[in-house]
Amino acid sequence: MIDTLVIQDEDYREILDAIERLARHVRAKGVFLIEKNGQLIADAGEMYGLDTTSLASLAAGNVAATAGLAKLIGEDDFPTHFHQGQHDHLHMTVIGGRFILLVVFDDRTSLGLVRLRVRKSSGQLAQIFEDVLKRADGGAGALDEITEADIDKLFSD
């Protein structure tokens, strides 16, 4: 697996389009796409002024802690998490074992609608990331084929 994810501009636009569409369809306050290491990839919605760095880190920590709980009781993982608050709620889904899709919503929508739309968006996002990772793997292989002579030719006067 590739440690550093490099997302090209056209892929980022597809990701942003997918999470903006999800935010609209479920009337979410915010939708966040986070790497499991706690790095925020993209966000959409109306949650201005939110400390997204802390949100991403805490979401990743929550997913990691819950995975530990799952293993204690004999499960591989709990890929979907729901936290119900008095006014706002969080729905988190792990995508492809590496990414977290976090939706913040309130009583303007229902958990059922969020789950339904997240399932569809997760599939779209998983496909985008699969393509990104394939290109990244292919790119590294292409660099392996360059010889020292090729480099000398490239930088010769």
C-alpha cells in the first residue's frame, strides 16, 4: 500500500463533487473525507469556522479505538459508526479500509436517508480512490524502468 496519497486535480474535483452532492441530498451540516491517519482530504457543507484538523484527528482516533473494540469481541471491524447528540449527529463510514466519510447532520434529515445516501457515495468514492491508487502504483513502476543513462541524457548539456 502507498503511504503518501497524491490526488490529482481532476480526482480531487470528483471527490469534492461527490461529497457536495451527498451534503445536499441529506441536508448535512458538513461532510468530511478523512484518511485513517487523521489527514483531512476534502470537506463540504455549512460548518464554517470548525477546527477541521481536530475533527479529522478525533474521527480517525475514534475509528481506531472502535476497531480495537471490535477485535476484542471477535469482529474484524465496525465499518460504520453513529453518534447521536441532542442536536447534531455524526455518521462515519470506513471506505476501502483507508478513508473515513464523516457526515454531520441534524433533525432536518433522518438517519435512514443518511445511511442510504452514504452507501451510494461510498461506492463512488471507493471507485475514485481505487483509480487514484492504481495510477500511483503504475507511476512508481514506470520510474523503476528509468536507467542512469536515461537520467544522464535528460540532464546533459
